[in-house]
Amino acid sequence: MPVPAPVPAAGRLPREAQRSRPGAPRAASGRGSGAAPHPARPPRPPRPPRLVRRPAAGLRRLYLRAKRTWDRPLTAYYLILGGSLLITGLGLVMVFSASQIEALRSGLSSTYFFRKQLLAAALGGVLLLAAARMPTAFQRGLAYPLLAVTVFLMCLVQIPGIGQEVNGNRNWIGLGGPFQLQPSEFGKLALVLWGADLLARKGERRLLVQWKHLLVPLVPVALLLLGLIMLGRDMGTAIILAAILLGLLWLAGAPLRLFGGMLAVGGVLGALLIGTSGNRLARFACLGATEPGPNYECWQAVHGIYALASGGWFGSGLGASVEKWGQLPEPHTDFIFAVTGEELGLTGTLSVLALFAALGYAGIRVAGRTEDPFVRYAAGGVITWITAQAVVNIGAVLGLLPIAGVPLPLFSYGGSALLPTMFAVGLLISFARREPAARRALAMRQPAVRRKLAGVRRKTMRRSAVRRPSGER
């Protein structure tokens, strides 16, 4: 009977099978059969797939980071403060550059207009700081006295011997020497503060749903200011004042049919005023003009376009303008934007537009996030004022709007325009600081700043010598 072959133990194979099995480790080559074989290497784990960064993901990450930065509580505060200071600083530089030839032609020092503008900017800075630190109750209490003083001064302008006429407009009061005051510029600030306080009081009593409380006495007082301005034949300032009135009514929730009726009445009155004045008709005839005309009635508009066209991308250089050498009238006031385009090019003009856009956005953000109705109306009125005036000035320089004779806010020469505008910017800064989220952020930041200042003092202050008592009395 045949004997069965021995069965190998579980988990072990015969040597011949181990040798013949594919992938089996070979025995160590050495003398003797007792050498232990090398252990098998464990298989390597599979490599994870490489993450390829797509351009869209990077752009989205940048977008989200920019959005988080843009939505911070103090964004509006920094935009208003930084934008206004940059506009004012760049305006001082351009006033210095654009006014030198005009001053020399008048027999004055080349820095005459620049020194006056620098003094006005210093006074305006004081007003800005005062308005930024002023409590809301004081701002509201300032509205009625400011309106009364402004109306009184605008009435004095019409008295012969007191009011002075400049470039066909009678809206100036001489203060002695080279200093003059234009009360209509302060009328814009007075209408903003008084109108905001009036609408806030009526809104607290829920009276703005009635037409008579919405329009009276806001519209009659605004018409009084407009009438006094039009007596001096200053239609440009009247347009800005009308824009402020419409902005306040819009913020108060006036119906659209009211705006339609007011615009229709304003259009009819404007057509009558333009049709009865040859100077105003000539300004409308110069829209889009490329030639000065037979009687040179479009000289200023055409040379403003020439200045912008010769600037190119980066301009001819600061101080290298050609049009300011007697070709372009009012290069440092109404047409300073044209000189900016000639010397700084398209880059400079777009920078100015971007600063005004940032200032406008910040003001709208403050007006939209506040819970105080006075702050909402006042911030909206200030932004309507600055934006409308910038659009009218820049549109006239570009040939898209008729020349209205209004300065570029915070940029053009003129202390009477700069002082109330900087005070209004101070109001915006004050409103931005009083937002609930901004107030908490500032409160958290103050202790850290104090600790840093205390550390600097400890490092920089010398140790005071301690004298021992000498025993003498």
C-alpha cells in the first residue's frame, strides 16, 4: 500500500514551491544553509494626486480677501479721510502749477494764489477736525444760526457798495485787501444741515407721509436761497443747490411723480433763463465744439479740450503745461482739471476721478448703514453736493455740459468754496466714526495704541535723577 506524501504545515510551502512562486524572496547567498532570508519590503502607498492651482481659484481667493477688507467697519472712515486729504493735497500742487503764469500776468508773485490756497486749506483743516469731533446735538444746533447768517450775507451781496461783481456774477463780499467771501458757497452747507435737521424732526413724528410736511418749509427756503443766488446771475451754484434739494427729498422718500413735476418746472424756468441771456445761450452753443468760432465765443471750451488731448497717457510733466500760458482762461479755478490732464495725462485725471468715486461710495455707505435719520440726510446731502459739483465741473471741461463756472470741490482754487466743503467732509468723518461697528473697532484699538505709546515713552524717556535729602531745610 503506497504511503501518502507529508502535508506541509499551514501557511508554509515546500522549498521547491517557494522557489518557483513568482515574487518570492530568494534565499540569502552565503555559506551554509542556515543564513536567514531578507524580509520582504512592504508596498509603497500610492502618491496623492498633485493639486493644480487654477487661475480662477487664485482670483476667487483674491476677490474674497478684497471683499473682507472692503467690508471692514472702518473702511468708510479711512476712505473719506484719505480720499479728501489726497484730493486737497493734489489740488494744492496743481494750483501752484496752474496759477504761476496767471499771477505773473497780473503783476503778482508767482506763488500768490498758492499761498492764499494754502492758508485756506490750513483753516479748512481746522474746520474739518472741529466737525469730526463735534457731537451730533451741536451739529443740529448749528443749522439754524448758519442758515440765518447765510441768508443775511446773501442779501448784503445785492446792496451796491458791499457786493462785488466778478466775471459777470454779483455774489462776492470784500473783506479787505485781497480777501473776498462768497456767501452762496456757505448756502450749500446751510441747506444740508438745516434740511437734514428739519426732515429728521418730522420723521420722528411720522409727518413725512403728508405732502405739506414733506415740502413745507423745505422747498420755500430752498427757493429763497435759489432766488438770492439767481439775483447775482450765478446759475452754476443754483444748479448745485437744486441738486441738494432733490437729494434730500429723495432720501426722505418723496414719490417719483413729485420729482417729475419739479424737474418739469425747473426745466421750463431754466429754458426761460437761458433764452433771455445771450451769454448762457453761447455756452450751450459750445457743446462739443472743436473750433473757437468766428467771435471766439467757444475759446475756453475748445482750449480745455486741447489741453486734455495734448496730455496723452502720462502728461507732459508737472509744470510743463502750454495752455496755461495765456491760452486757457481760468486755468487754476474752473478749468484746473484740463491743466491736470495736460501735465499728468490720462493717468492723473483717472486718479482724480477714482478719488471722487471712493469718497462718494464711502458717503453712500455711511448714509445707508446708519440708524440716525439726521446722519442719513446730512451724509446724503453732502455727497449729493460734492458729486453733483464734480460732475458739472468735469463735464464742462470735457465739453459734455455747458460751462457753469463752478469749481472742482477740494481741488480748484478758492477759499470760499474750500472752507465749507472741508467742514462738510469733517461731518462725514464724524458720521463714519459713529457707526456701531466702527465705534467698537475704535474702542478696541485705543488700548493697544496707548500701550504702544506707553512703551515708547518708557524706552525714550530718561530716568530722572533722584536726589538724596541733604538735611537742610
